[in-house]
Amino acid sequence: MDRVEAIPVLVNGQEGYDIRVTDPQATVQDYLDAVNNFIETAKCCRTRKPETDSCFGCDLCCQERIPVTLIDVLNLAEGDLAKFVGQMLHVYVEGRVVDITMGLDESGRCRYLDSSRGICGNYGKRPLVCQTFICCPVTRNANKLREEIINAGEDELVRKWFEFKTKNNNLIIHEGVLAAPDIRDYRRTAFAGASSYEELRLKDVCTPRLWNRIT
């Protein structure tokens, strides 16, 4: 039995999925494998393109806000993290709030998108938010799990971002409104010290309340 299962269920009368964890040692990678398998093989309602049975060739989600985690950046950067953040990501700071997302090209699409095929040009290393997005209904628990993983991963990336500086020794900020970021606003998360999703237990990432609901 898989350590994490994406289970087909009806959500508000439409075919979607729920998440069930069967092993306390289950990792975020186990969760990703379960969701990816569901996306690729299950029959479900794709609300944006109900006429299709596959996500391949649909790039609608590549035109939206794409938050990234520290592990996503480690997977994609393959080297200088600060350079990658400066060139491929978008750092928006409003007051003390820092939001780090994939950078978009002039057409408003993710820079990794292969527009000719409508799929990611770096498909095997696409961010967690991309791997777990599908425009089908999900249960409250499944949605909350995805949200908590992404938030923890992005917060840890922000903590790392405070180390990245420009040539003028300034923080890398692409867009800011009264920017006044403070690292004290970003507590250490379970992502700290992890270099892959295989190293990261779901139990350590999600809240105890949610963990009890999905196990």
C-alpha cells in the first residue's frame, strides 16, 4: 500500500479527490507521487477544460501566481541560488510581507513554459505548486494540506532570501511598496535543512489538527 493515497471522491457533485496518509513516515515526496499519479491517470472533472481528460497541453495555470518553496529553488537553481532568485523569480515586498514567486515573461506566462507544446520546459523539476495543481474539486483537507506545505516552504525560502544580496549589498527585490522586511516575521519551518522532498515528513510540515484528519 502506498504511504499516501489520492482518493477519488465527489466534491459538491463533481469528481475530485481527497488525501489519505497511511504511514506516519510518509514524506512530501510520497504526497507528490500520489497527486501526480491521480492527475495522470484518474478520471476527474477538470473545471477549466471539462472537455479534456488530460492536463497536458493546457497552460492556463502557467499564467498565474506560482509560489515556490526553498526545495523548489534548490531543485531548479543547480548552482548559485542568489543568481537564480535574481533572474528567474519575482520578489515582491510590501511593508514587512515578502512574496517570492516564479518570474513571468512578457506575455505573462511562466518563463519555463514551452508555449509550442503547452507544457513545462523543465517538467521533471517543476515546483510543488505546479505538481499539485489540477483544476478539479478537492476536499477541504486536501486543499489545506497543499496550502500548509506551500506556506512552510515559501517561508523557509524567504528566510534564505535574507542572505541574498545585489552587487550593492541590497536585498534582491524586484517590486516593492514601502518595503521593510524583517526576518523575525519568518519562523524556522520543517523545510530548514532539507534538500529534497524525500527528506521531509508530512507529519513535520502540517499542523497536528490537520494530521489527525488525514490519517
